[in-house]
Amino acid sequence: MKKKKTKKAAVHSPIFAAGGIVTRGRSQPVFAVVRLRRQKSWVLPKGKLNRNETALAAAKREAIEETGHDMKVHEFLGSLAYTTSGRPKTVRFWRMEASRKPVAKLMKDVSAVRWLPLARAISKLTHEREKEFLARVGPNALSHVRHKHAPARPTAHADKPRGNGKTAASIERPAPRRHVAKAVRIERAARRPVHFKLRAACTAPRQIVQALWRWLGR
């Protein structure tokens, strides 16, 4: 009895798997799809969890084994749930970036890997559930890749050094000509009363002397 219950429970127990939405390249990212050798189907890189293995560790391992490239794992993108052979199956996916060159051979269960733009990768997949999933999370993965590797835009600063090494605040600019001419006129006007007083002070003693000589000559 116990054996029958155990066997029946094993048949209906859920399957847990994990994989990656794997991209390669920065300016024009492409997505990885792999071809299974037995089923002859094109699928996303994924696989079942080993005993005592976390979903994240399994996702990275399966992506490396099925594409042959090393992986950088990024944010979680979502889960795909469906039924296979009468058993519920849940696959969790993370966004991953593959290395430029392969680091290992493909595992035996995979006969080929293709790197395609998003639209072509979606159409290449065999199962409709994976097509819909990639169509939903693929644009999000693309935006993350392009935003991360986008060149930084230069920002303008008021105190940015110029050609001579001085800042805008430290450069001394000559005054406009109209201001210089006005200052000269003010200065000349200020000098006139001073010269007039000096002349008056100088000419007064001469008149006194001349009047004295005329009085003495009488």
C-alpha cells in the first residue's frame, strides 16, 4: 500500500525548473534559443533543479550548459507555469548576459544554439507558451541592456575650465567702450573746478603787488 501511494504521489508531484533569458551583445543585443536533440524543438535555455539546488543556481548552470557561454545573472523576470505529462511544472527565469566567446561545449541534450534578434527569436521558438513569455519579458530585457551600456551624456557646468585653464568666474573682461568714455568725461569735469581755484589763488597775489607798485609810484 505504501509503495502504491509513494508511486502515485511521485507521478503527480510538481516539477521545478529554472532558466535564463540570455542576451549577447550591447549595441544590438541578440537572444539565445537552443534546439533539443531528441524533441527537435527550439526552446529557451532551462532545466530541472538538482537535489538541494536553488532555482538561481540551476538557472545559471542550465544556461551555461545549453549555450556554452559563461553568464552574468541579473534581475528576475518571471515564471512560466504549465502541465507536462500530467504533472504541473514551474520554470523561473532570470535575465542573463552571455560572454563574448563560448567557454564550454554544448551539453549532449542540445544540438544547436542560435543568437537571434528578439522578433526572430520569438518566431523561432516551438512552443506557444514560450513565444508568449519571451514576447512579454523580452522588451524589458532589451531596455535593461541598452540602458546599462548607454554612453553617459556630458553635462554643462558654469565653472568648467576653458582653453586657458581659467574658470568663467575668474576671467576678467574689459569694460565696454561706452563705460570708459563716460568715466573719462566725469574725471575731466571733476578736474575743472580744481584748476579754476588754483588759477584764482595764483592770480590774486599778482594783482595786489601791481596795485602796491602803482601806489608807491605816486
